[in-house]
Amino acid sequence: MTDLSDSARYDQGMSVRRQVLGDAHVDRANAAITPDTTDFQNFITRTAWGDVWSRPGLDRRSRSISVLSSLVAHGHDEELAMHIRAAITNGLTREEIGEIFLQTAIYSGVPAANTAFRILQQTLPQPGADGAAE
């Protein structure tokens, strides 16, 4: 991988971040930047998005599988809905996300997967799931 300047990595990271998470999410995140979070936001844009997510070794679909598994395994539930939506953007289906959570249950625990399924239901409600039986 070519060495890029911090500025070029930031620009590349912002482009990938927007492609994966969507403009609306990134715009909200940028609007919420404070003096306390400026350096952190710059860091994750350059490093997570400009370096790791930009590498050619895995496609974005595979990266989403890894991220979902890691988030569930480590109990990072506050990030899960965002990455469920990103996984859909990156080509995963709802059914595949469920399979990832089932697989993760075996190696990381049923309670963690149970929470992940609840977040999936909240993030991607089933069509016609208005509480009425069909």
C-alpha cells in the first residue's frame, strides 16, 4: 500500500466513510464534533477509514462481517445498529447478518447474540411488523 500523507489519508477515509455509512450519518457525526472530539474524529477517519477500510486485502462485505462479529463479541452495542446498516450497504442480506449473529453466539456467547438480534430487529424492522398478526 502506498504511503499517503495524513491529509490524503483523511480525504480517502472520509470518502470511504461516506460510502459505507452514508452522507447523512457522516454529516451528523461531523456536526457533533466538539473541541474534545476533534482529534479523535480525525484519528478514526484517517486510521479506521483511510487506512484499514481502504486496504485491498478484503472487500467491504467481508470487512462488515468481521466488524459485526467483533462488535457483538465485545459488547459494543452502541455501534451495532450503525454497522448493521453499513453491512446492508456493503451487500449483506438480513439473513446473512442473522447467520453472523448465530455464528457469533457459539464463540462469543448467547447473551451477546441475543442483544445483537434485538438491535437487528430495531434497526431493520420486518416489513409489516406493526405489532399486528398477519
